[in-house]
Amino acid sequence: MKSRPGQKEVGAQAATRFARAAIAALLVVAASCTDSTGPARRIGITPTAPTVALQTTPQGQALITSVTLTNTSSQPVAWSSCGISLEKMGMPALPPGTGWETVWQSICFLLDDSPATDATTSTSFGISLGGPILRPGQSVDVPVSILVGQPPYSTYNFKGDPGAYRFHFALSTQILGTYYPVPHDLSVSDFFTLVPAS
């Protein structure tokens, strides 16, 4: 069966896009590794305090804290408050790598999926992050407020249980002039301990 002329072009374009994405993923991992420690973060994600107590608000109990993002790499890193998630450490008996579960995620009401004209605020997929770019050495404090047991527009339910938690951010790093997503394990914060309200 003969293929139509346009089919070969479409297939070639798809193969080229896949190859670029694969090379970019390899570059992100390679650029994030050191000889002695293996994968290394390109951005420090540090909770304000190692221990946080729930606070009482007019809407109910809430986790109110902040996280500091610091670009420790030599390349610009784009970040967004859209899509921040909170992960809770699971049972110690779980196999390594499966001990964290998402219990809350911020809601993004509008994503611009049109190609961005400004390369400093776009990923390789043309999605505007809507947030600033952290230049090498720059830091930013990101406030986070999460109500207990009230997951509007979300399937997640943060119950405020005591334990170890960490935040995950949507990050992308610039490689060869284009922004590529940072792998999940390299875009999570140090953990902090949540304790009941005093």
C-alpha cells in the first residue's frame, strides 16, 4: 500500500519532535548530575521551618507556611505557583520510592497553551508558566496556605494529619535556549514535620 506524501512528512516531524524531547530529557538529567553524588537539584527548595503547626483561621484549620526557592545552577530556572502540590510521607513499610503521596494541589484556572513569544516565560511546549525566572543565585519566598479538609475543585483531601510532608513545584530549566521540565525527584522540597495546632 502506498503512503500519501503528507503522511511521510507528518511522521518525520513527529520523529524529530520525539528525538528533541529525548535529547532534552537526557540533557536535563546530565546537567543535574555531579560525579560524586549522582542527581543534584538545580534549585534549592527549602521550607521556612522544619516543624510547622496548624493554625486556626476563620475558615478552619490551615497549614500556613512558605518555601524558599533558590537557583543553585548556572542556568535560568522558571517556576510557577500554578500546580504546587503537597506530598505526605506514607507508611514506612512501603517500598523505596513509593513512600510519598499527593494530598493537595493548587488549582490553576487558566493555562495559556498558545506558543509564547517570550522565551523567558515559556517551556519547550509553549506553555506560559505565569511566573518569574530565577537567575543563577536568585531566591524567592513562596507563601502557601492550605485549608484542612476543604478541597475545592480537587480530588485531593488534605486532612492535616501529623507527619512528614514536602512540596513539589513545577520547574523548568533553560537548556540551549529552550526551557524543559525538571524531573519530579529534582523539584521537591526538603521535608518538614506537621504538628497539631497548639
